[in-house]
Amino acid sequence: MFGKKKEDAATTNKEEQIAAFPLKPFSRKGSHVASKPPTSTSDQTIAPRRVPDIAGVSPRRMERPMGGGDGDGKSLVVGRDIRLSGEITACDKLVVEGHIEVGLQGARVIEVSQTGYFKGKADVEEAYISGNFEGELIARDRLVVRSGGRISGTIRYGRIVIESGGEISGDMQTLDGTEPPRKTPDSDAGA
């Protein structure tokens, strides 16, 4: 009868020894501490990246939700350190952050950012200029020259907004209905 209790006590001591963490070797001071159990790095959650706030630069925004089927997918963004020259004929919206020397026709919107430089001819519905534009610009509906924006050359517009600090030089005239209607690739196909 006493034998069973001794056996139970012996098995309990073995279980306690197995459950205890191994001790670290003695340190310089002569003490020792139980080692920590290993931690898994895969259980850690990763925080989403935050877009930095830069003074004077407006954040990019999506014009339409991802996967939208509204047919507004003909956009071109020319990045900061990109140089482009040639002709752009099938673009609804052009955003210029780099250096571009082109002819632009059939576009709805052009946006020249603070770091952007556009040289050439553009015939659009709306133009938003925050950087430099040199050449011929026809903005049939609205032309907005933001603070720091500079336009030089031949400028035609329906309506104009010039923010404080915006500059325009050259031949400027309003469109009064005497301009011929703009030809688009779609109008040529129907004729």
C-alpha cells in the first residue's frame, strides 16, 4: 500500500522534470536562469506600409475603383525620371511627372505635375498645369494653372483659372466658338 504512493510520487517528479525548461549555463556572476522557449517569427503580423506625407505634393488618388468596367482605362503616367518623345494618339488622361516632348491629340485630360515638363502640342478638354508647359495648348473646356505652374507659347482655352504664383506667357486667346471642332479617332471612323 505504501509502495503505490512511492510509485506515484516518482512518476510525478519525472513529469515535473520533463515540463521544466533546461537551465542556461552559469554566467560570470554564478547565477543561472531558465532559457526562454523559442518564438516563431511566422506568427508575427506585418503592419501595412504607410505612404509618407511630403509637403507640397498631393497624394495620388484613384480616379475609378479597381476592376471597374466603365471603359476609362486609357491613362498614361510618365514617371519622374522618365524621358519620352513622340506622338500620343490614344490616351484619355496623361499625367506628366517626368520630361516629355510629344504631340498629344484626342486626349480628354492632361495633368503636368510640379516635377513635370511638357514640350509640344496638346489638344485636350481639360488641362491642369503645376509644372512647365512649352508649346501649343488648346484646352477646350478648362485650363487650370496651379501655383508654380508655367505655360509659354500659344494658348487657347474655354475657361481659365490661374492660381497665385502661376505664370502664363505668349499668345493667349479664349475659344469663342470660331475654332473648328476637334477631330477624334472615333469621329473619323463614323465618317
